[in-house]
Amino acid sequence: MYKKLILGDPIDTEAILCEVPAETTESSFTGVEKSVSFLKDFTICRKGLETKPAKENTREACTADEPTGEIILTRTLRGRELVYGLGETLRGINKRGWIYVSNNADDPNHTEDKRSLYASQNFLLLFGDGAAQALFVDVPGKVTFDVGYSELKTLEIRIASADAALYYAESEDPLLLIREFRSLIGRSYQPPQWAFGFGQSRWGYKTAADIREVADRYAEAGIPLSMIYLDIDYMDHYKDFTIDEKAFPDFPDFVAEMKERGIRLIPIIDAGVKMEKGYPVYEEGVKGDFFCKKEDGTDLVAAVWPGRVHFPDFLKKETRDWFGEKYRFLTEQGIEGFWNDMNEPAIFYTEDHLREVFEELDRFKEMEEMDIWSFFAFQDLTGSINNRPEDYRTFFHEYKGQRLRHDQVHNLYGYYMTRAAGEKLRDLVPGGEYLLFSRASYVGMHRYGGIWTGDNKSWWSHLLLNLQQLPALNMCGFLFCGADTGGFGGDCTEDLMLRWLAVSIFTPLFRNHAALGTRNQELYRFEQTDTFRNLIRLRYALIPYLYDTFTRAAEENDLIFTPLALAYPSDERARTVEDQLLVGEALMIAPVYTQNAAGRYVYLPEDMTLYRFRSVTDYDVIPLTAGDHYVSLATSEVAIYVRPGYSLEVSGEEFSITAN
């Protein structure tokens, strides 16, 4: 079904696994708009090629200041057309009206004016007015999707490269386009069933005693707990594949102790490797030539949590083999799961730019006073240190015999770090069943691990955002996904946590995570202990259905979370609903996401049965007809809507959801 257009000499990202014959190959046209017959409704303008150095390996010759061309795709948006996709992005399910930039960004402030988050998943689905169309822009560098922002009825895709692979398909059935795309990119990663349990995390659990306290207090409260996550504090001075032996003595015994209590420990691994003599990972990396290089051939020196670091060149197979093997240090101590972080890669500063900043600061010291413009310049200077775009153009990768500047493949870095782990963990973890998820990603990483949506906030708007990100992540193959329940940054209130749980108990990845310095938000710290216990037990009752739904979606390239507009294509009203989702084939959720609300209006495209749960065994069953309903819902309650043709039965502490 999908056809491929090759422009120039694109980088093979290995996002697509199946061979798709190139319907058209265009490598010469430049500077003019052109239509390509099978890329229906789009025009293409490819320009800037004349600026590329005329050398045998043009990518290797590109320096930080040399442009590499540009491709612009333009298409008129139809009046009633919906635009879905783009994976992990801000704003609603329908992407019309904003600009989205695929340029993986370490930015913890997910406000509506932002255009980039941690992931780049360049799959678009346009449907609802004529035949549906799907487009995957397989480019690992920066891509800008202007979806009716600059011009209300215009979709403009701007690729910061003269080389691209485009995959296009058309069908009357938009769900078929999703399934066919998923078949091209390969089966989604599936974690073990225990990974569907509830996990507790916090940046700030500094010792084994802290972890034991968390486990003990959850047990005392009678709240089920399957995982406790270890943030950077468990390491020796934030060095990968180390343990702070003073804070965590006898670590293998501690891991075994927790597992006997039904709790698995899930440690973090960061991308940067600390530069320190005597540290084996650093010394092996230098000896094996496994780190990213600057243009002069020396290893890039940057900084993250441990201070000065080198970044492994994960695009290099030898590096992936070496780094993936490093996880053995922890798997041999009983660890069965990991979360990869800071892998956009996040850069606090590069040594070269920091030196430039210090030199420029000397000039400010000599001023008697700073006027407003000098003050703004000072702010810009000191604020330019972290995640500086220019720094991403100063180092290089080895990839399939080519030397590539980092910005050209920036969005692959987190994907290939997680690939390094996933390929090895299949052998390192007994039974080959491991838990793995990442912050940064690109299409293709879904085969090796899941993702969490990064450093969100304890905001009601981010609760809604959590719900709205799920379908597009599924479209791009990321089935094991979820947000930090309650929000990572900021102070979570009890009512927000309760409402957030009513969403998170349906997401495959279910973790309560918070930042250092924020209010403690472990569930046992709130007043309504009984309510929290009931909601978490509700999740465990749902696991059989969720796991079966996940497995079916992985095997059949289907969605777990489906927007109503896709499930009910002939229903005009369903097109506008962005705060309700189908979960699998049988269930619909319509959570409350506003503060102090006692319920909400719900639209039912068909007759459904409302199950309003206060606990697994305490619930109301209310048949509802198609149409609009106001549903009262206390913070202690969770609403599950069962579709016609399915029945929900409760037996003990488990649900059985079957087709009639």
C-alpha cells in the first residue's frame, strides 16, 4: 500500500524494516515547485543544494556553518479534515492550528507555546474529508510541521536537509493506513506482565533505607506496589553502571529482598559517561574509540549530572555492542528493568562554549553599569549554556561508513541508545523478558522499548495532555507508554492525584514520579488512604484485560487507545471529541480533568453501560443510551464505559471482559 519517494541521498534510519520499492527517485531537481504523481495533493520544493561542498562525502565535509539544503512539502488542508499523528507532541489529538518541530529537546516546561518535546515521530494521518492519507517523513534531523498555523488551510512540512525518504499511502479506511504503517516499522516491544503493575519513583531516594521505607509504608497502607524506580542517587557520583556502596550496601541481596516482597527495582541509565581515570566505562570507551568526536577528531567534552562527560556514539554498532553489554553489571545483581534518560542528548554545557562564555563575562565585569540592552545580552549569554543548538553542530558520528554531523541525525540518539540496551537485554535477563523505556525516541525505537513522556508538571492541563498523547504514540508503534502520574515537577494535590490515577490505571506504563524539591506524592502520604488503595487494586483487576489488549495490538498492529473520530467515522459529533478514548475493543474512558469538578458531560456514540467503581467490589451499573449525558463522578470513583457486545464481570479481585 505504501509507496516511497527518495529525494537525494537520505540517511537510512532503520525505522522501516520492510522493503518498500521506490516508486519515484528524484535526485536532481532544485529551486522549483514540483508535483509527484503518487504523492497526491502535495507539491515539493527542493532547494539549497548549491551550498553543499562538491566533495565525495558531502556530509563529512559539512561544518557547523554550512547549510545542507531544504525540502518543503505543501498541501492544502480540506475544510473538515482532521490531522492526527506526530507521536509525543503538545496540544490536542487533532494537530491543526500549530507548529510542531521534530527536534528532540530536553525541555521540562511543557507549555502550549513550545514546539518540541523529547521525541520525533514524523507520521501524519489526514482523514475525514475525502480519502484518508498517511505520510511518514523518514528524516533523522530537524523537520517542521506547520499544520495550518501560518496559513489556516495550508500544511507545510519543512525538512532541514536536501535528502529525505517519504512514505505515502491513501485509503478510504484511516485505521488500515495505521496498521499498514505499523507493519512496515516492525512489531512493538512487549514487556513482561509484571511491568503492568504500579510503580513508585522519586528523584531523591538516596539510600536503601529510603527504598525500604517506601516499600514498608505502601505495605502498611495495603496499596499494591510492583516496582520502585531508582533515580540518579543510587549511582556512585552519578556514574553509569556503578552503585553507591555506602548508600546501597550488599546491593544484590537488597535486590533479592525487594523481589521477595514482590517489588522489582528499576534503575536509571543516563547517556553521558563521566570522564574519570580509573572508571572502567570511561577508560574502555576511550580505548575502544566509542565516543562522539569533534571535527578535529578529539572526543567531545560536555557536561551532565556527573560533570564532564563523553557521549557514546550509539550510531556506531561497535559502541552499541559495548554499551549494551555494560547493563550486565546490573542484570547480574538481579535487575530486570531500566529506564534510559538524558538521551536527546541533554547537554548542560560543552567545555568549548563554557570557555567562550567565561571569556565574554570578563567584558561585562569591566562595565561600570549595564543598561537594559547590555543586561539582555548578559542574560542571553548566561542562558545559552545548556542544550545550545550550535553545540549539536560541533560533533560527529560514525554510521554505516559515513561521518555524520550530529544535528543531521540528532533525533536518532535516544533511539539507538535504547536499541543498544534492548538488543543485549534479551540475552542478559533470564527468559529474555525485560522492562525498558526511554525519554528520547524516534520511530523504530518502539521495537526495543517504550517511552514515558518526560518531565511533565503537576498541572490539570498536563492530565488532559497525558490522555491526548496516547493515540498518536500508538500510531507510531509506542504501545508501552505513559506519563508521570501526578506530574514530575510542581506540587501535586490530592484531588489531582486521584483524577490522574483514573487515567493512569489504563496506561501500560503506570508510574508515580516526582522531582527533588517537590511535595512528596507517594500515595500513602495523602489523607484518603482507602480510596488510593481501592484505585490501585482496580488497576490490578484490569491487568488481564490490558495485557491481552496490548498483546493483540502488538500482534495485529492495532491501537490500544483509539480516538472516537477513528472508531466512529460516520458520527459527526465524534469528530470533535478529544477527551474520551476507547481502550481496546470493549471499553471507553472519559475522565474528569478539571479541578473541583463533581463530574462531566460525556458523549456516547452508541449505547453503553456505565460501571462507576469505588472499589473492585463496590460499583454501580447504569445502562446509558447514545447521546450526551452528565455523569456525576467523585474523586473516589472511576468510570468505565462498556461497549455493546461486551460484558464485564467481577470475580474476586479480577475483571473478566468478554465478547457476548
